[in-house]
Amino acid sequence: MLKAIKRGINTVEALSAALKLPRGKIEAILGLLLSQGYIREENVKPGCFACPLKRFCIVSRLGSKTRIYTVVKMPEWCRERN
């Protein structure tokens, strides 16, 4: 999930679709990651009316306010290996 969030899949709905998990499980995992300090929750109020990408963007379809998640730190076991 951390890798998906880092790639920009950062809403509950998008994570649920991408990872093929129910919304409840996604929210539980996000809660755990939030409590451990791996991610941060941000409330976003998009200015979609002026955005040229609004037809394609998931944020514009979610309503006037949505929560997105960003990775704060990656645990050692989750980092890319060369």
C-alpha cells in the first residue's frame, strides 16, 4: 500500500480499486499506517472548476472535499532494492 500511495494512488477509493480490497480493509490499513507515522492524511479542497484535467481526475469526481494520503517515511523492509 505504501508503494501505491507513493506512486500517486492516494485516496481510499483509488486504493480500494487498485489493490482490489474492500474499503473497510483499506481504511483499517491506513489507520495503522497513520498511527505508525508512515503516512500523513491531508484534506484537499480542489479547485476543479478551472482545471483542464477535471474530466479525467478522480479528485474532481469525489466532491468538494476529500482526504488524500502521502508517504512520510518508508520502513526499511519496504524500500526498493537494487
